[in-house]
Amino acid sequence: MGMFLSVLVIIVVIMFFWMIGWGIFWFLVQSGVVVQKALEPPTTDTRDYSLDQGREVRGEDS
């Protein structure tokens, strides 16, 4: 019984540290994605607007 308990404790400790490590890894990955998106240049507006819809645009028909 003592050997089984010590093996179980070792497995639980390994799983605990594995979960902590995975959480830290996931946090770093998510932080990297946020930082990468923040470093991208902003979208530039060309101010080239058109209403090319193939039909006339009117208000609602009453």
C-alpha cells in the first residue's frame, strides 16, 4: 500500500507541475499574439468611397 501511495503522489506532483507549465506556456503564447497585433501598423484610410451597387440608392418608399 505504501509503494502505491508514493507512486500516486509522484504522479499527482508531476501532473501539477505539468499543468502549471502548460498554463505559463499558454499565457506566453497569448501575450505574444496580443503584442504582435499591437505592433502591426494601423490601417490607412484612402478615403476612396463609392456606392457601386448597380442601382440607384433612395430613401424608403412610403
